[in-house]
Amino acid sequence: EAQVTQNPRYLITVTGKKLTVTCSQNMNHEYMSWYRQDPGLGLRQIYYSMNVEVTDKGDVPEGYKVSRKEKRNFPLILESPSPNQTSLYFCASSLGTPSTYGYTFGSGTRLTVV
Amino acid sequence: GQNIDQPTEMTATEGAIVQINCTYQTSGFNGLFWYQQHAGEAPTFLSYNVLDGLEEKGRFSSFLSRSKGYSYLLLKELQMKDSASYLCARGGTDSWGKLQFGAGTQVVVTP
């Protein structure tokens, strides 16, 4: 089944403890991206990647890192999480340029930082 | 930024029609998407408009006016399962990887 898989689904962590949220897609998509979703603010783009080793900032990149060493994987790294990073995170991938093809989303990761 | 504005919430009865409006910045516009998102789930693609006019897909239709920076999603013959958030998203030519979303419109369908 064609899908975007992210793990874990739920995560509670403490301030300052480094964490990684994994994302993998099996559709051979070129583009991948991370979004966070907060009530009243909608989906905001954190980072996106156009191919292996090519990444760029979205609208809210502060406090996050990404890497794209393989085409199928695009992990999101929080080096020192803070409570304001408590949010619902979505990984997404796109067959072509997302502004034309749109994104296919994973099931989400609900992160709580205490 | 490319402010994308849509109403926060709309309520309609089963079997009725609801129209969700979306306005966006026209500069560098490359396409307009509508997604549906049920509570706690991932957004799923509904429609894409890049040319002016109406695109019909079963009970759902989407309209675009590029000159006005305006789109709407029309939901006909509403069913209870249509209760969800509907997200308007704008693709731009300034950055091909970016897809910017509005805050979403929560549609509540009542019996």
C-alpha cells in the first residue's frame, strides 16, 4: 500500500531531551516535508526536501533539523525540545513539485514537551 | 507572507449545501488545493484548481478566480460523515516545495 509512515504516533518528552521523529515513504517521491499543526494556526511548514541532500526551510524552521540521506526517509530532529514545540506533526511527500501535485500526508505524531 | 483566509466554522443540516470560501494573495500563485481533515487524522486531498472555473467531482465542487484571489469548495447533499475541517492551500512559484495552508474551516453537519 502506498503510504507515508511516521513514528511514533504519540510521544511525551521532557524539555531539552533530544528526539527524532522518523518518516518514510514507499512511493519513490522526490519531495518530502514536515508540518506542524496547532489550533487556530493551521498547518505550518517546517522544512521540505527536493531530493537527497537537498533541503530548505519552510515558514517555522527554528528549533528543528532535518536530513535526507536516502530518498525514502526524512527524519525530523529536535535537538533541545521546548514546551512551545508541543504540537501535532505531519510528514508528507509529493510525486512532483508540491505547488502543482500537492502533498500526501502521514498519520501524524502528537508530541508533548513538558 | 501569503495570507490565506477562510471562515473558522460553518454549520449546516444533513442534505443541505455548504460553500466554504477562501481568499489568498495572487502574486506568484501556482495552484489552489482543498483538503479534508477529520479530527485526529491526516489531511486528505479533495481538489486542485489552477485555471479559472468550476471543477466538479461528485458531491464536491471547487471554483477558482485567479484575478480575484478567490476560491470556494461546494459540498452538496451533506452527509454526517462530511463533518470535518476543510483546508485551503496555496501553491506558489516563489518556492516549488512550499504549500501554504489556511487555518481550516470546521464544518458541522447536524441531523
